[in-house]
Amino acid sequence: MIRFMQPWWLLAVLPVLALAAFYLWRQLHRRAYAMRFTNVDLLRTLAPKGLGWRRHVPATAFLLCLLVLATALARPAVDTKEPLERATVMLAIDVSLSMQADDVAPNRLEAAQEAAKQFVGELPESYNLGLVSFAKAANVLVPPGKDRAAVTSAIDGLVLAEATATGEAVFTCLEAIRSVPADGAAGIPPARIVLLSDGFRTSGRSVEEAAAAAQAANVPVSTIAFGTDTGQVDIGGQLQRVPVDRLALAELAETTEGYFYEAASVSELKQVYQDMGSSIGFRTEPREVTQWYAGVALLLALCAGALSLLWSSRML
């Protein structure tokens, strides 16, 4: 799909369209003037055989040349997928007490662990991968790196705790991303946070603050709302409902230009991770194609000049 990096320059097309309109008006006016000569037989003997439609071809090619050049001023570009070097993925998993709800068999946490380990196994080895768990606070269990075994082991060792600090999880992931060695490159590495949660934030900084920080760092946060609205857990001898906070997670993803997913089963969660794995490690970048427009314009100009010389012995 073609898009323009400086669309205001498309206004340069207007003078070209005006010139085309004037050419058309001039040809119609010329035809009307020619019809005033009533002795057609005498005209045929005096004037050589005309070029007919061919006389309009050079002018049309020239006008198209101007149109393409005017469009090129707007710096046309096409979106291309570019592989990310030093790509870093931070996986953040909610370990609040609501994750023991059994509305997802065998329970939310064990289902999340199973799907997360599959995601780790499918992620390309060239990517840095880190793990953060969060409940009342967020902790880096594995800093971003290439050690997949450490991440898998840490996922197996996740332990439930009270509260849900969704915002703190994002801030902690951002700090971990900044710790990735530069390896001669400038700035933080291209990164993405994948955050899985099932409940409402009850501790730490707000989700809105976290979204603003991730947006400022240019780190998309893709979120997964895991579980169902019928989930219940026994906390302190009391049965409590633990619905999923879809709205906050969706807004976090939208603000940071990430993706929002809903998963209510192990199979759905695995599919979400599979979809993410196919997109992580690439970013869409505009590739300018102005040179192609200039090449087409040059070709049209050459055609206009060559046809004009061939058919009328004049350069346009």
C-alpha cells in the first residue's frame, strides 16, 4: 500500500491538472475554429493528412510525466517488514491469588504456565527473553537474555501471592529492557512486553501511568486477558468472584500500539502466543520509493520526446 511521508506536497498535482484541463479546452477550441472552414474538399487538397489521435500521445505522456513528478514530491513510501536486531521480549505473568481459579482447567496459573513454556520454546533463539512475575509487587525472575532453560525453570517455579500490580509489572519490564547491553547500537533495543493477567489492579502505580511510560519508551505492550467472568477463588475462607479486567488491559495495549487478546482456555492461550510469535521480531517501516516515481517520470518524458520527434519532427 502506497502512503505519502509529506502529503502536503500532493498540492503540486493541482497545477498539472490545471494544465491538462487547459490542453483539453485548447483542443476543443481548436476543433471548433477548424469547423468554420466550410470548403472541406479544398481543405483536403491544401493540408496534408493529419496525425489523428497520435498527435495527442506525446502531450499525454508529458502530462503524465509532470503528474508523476508532482506526486513524487510527497515522498511516496510502502510499508515493509524489517527484522529487529537485538529484539527483546519481556514476558510478564500475573501470580495473584485469583490465578488459582479453576474456571480454566486445571487452574488459571497452571494453564498459563503450560502455554507460556510453549511460547518460550517457539520464540526464535536470536531474541532476548526475560520473565517478570507480579502480584503485590513485580519482580524480574530472569533478566533478558538467550537462556531459555532459565526462563522455563522460572515459569515452573511461579508462586501465588496477594494483590495485583499491573502497572508495576510494566515499569519493571521497561527497566529490564534498558539493562540489555547496547552491543555498539544506540538506545534501548527494539522490544515488546507480553503481559498476561486475569484481574483488576489493586497495588502499585496505575495502568495509565505504565501505558504512558511504555509509549514514551516506544515499547508496545501486548496484553492477554486470561480467564472467564465466572471464576471464583477461596480467599480466607470466603468465596470471591474474580472476573477479568478486559477494559484496562485493552486500553494498555491500545495506548502503546500493542495487541489485546482474550483467552478463556489453554488452547486459546496457546493460539494467542502463536500469533504473537509470528509478529514479534519484526516492525513495519516505511520504505521510500521516490526514485521509482522519478524513473517512471523520466521514462514518460523520453517517450513524449521520442514520439513527438518521430511523428512531427518537433520536440513536443
